[in-house]
Amino acid sequence: MDKKAPTGLGFAISIGMYADDKGNCVYSGDDSYYEFDILKAGSTPGDVDDSKPQGGSKPLPNKPSGNTQIDPQGHLAETGSSSMLPTIALAGGAAVAVGAGAVFVVRRRKGTVPGAAA
């Protein structure tokens, strides 16, 4: 505990998701939240009641829906890669090789001067 920590009001928000009996993903729609007091370090909290949700209206079902078959529909997103990628890569590699060869030939020719003695 930091003795310099300020006192005040705190809250926690709870959001849940579960699969219902039909295999659909469902968010809990009760907007549960908890308010609490932040006390000065070393102080005694006094009598504390049991925690209960202070927001929301209906509880989630007690039984888990663990063996429910979930059948997803749709397709995965595409990554943007296409079948042309290898062709483009080979063309790019060939262009780099031709460019390197041209630089080599031009530099080699600059080194020799016609009519000069070796």
C-alpha cells in the first residue's frame, strides 16, 4: 500500500459472453458494475456488506451450456495475398539481377581507356 495514494470512489465493470442452448454467442445484457470506496492506507473499513451487483436486472442462467455444439457460419477473412505473388517475386528478382549486371558492365568499361598502355 502506498501511503500517498488518494482516497476516493472506485468502480469495476463486468461484461460476460456465453453460448446459449442454440449455440449462439450471447453477451450478458445486464451492465453489472460495482462501486467501492478507496480508503486511506492503514484505515479500518468498518462493517462491510456482502458484495452484490449494483447494476443490471437479470441474472445469467445457473446451468452451464458446456456441451452445446457451436456451428460457425461464414468464411475466414482473406489476407490479401494472391496466386500472383510468386510471379511478381520472380519478376522483381529478375529485374534486380539485370540491374546488377548492367551496373557491373558499365563499371568494368569505365576502367579501361582505349589506346592506353597496359
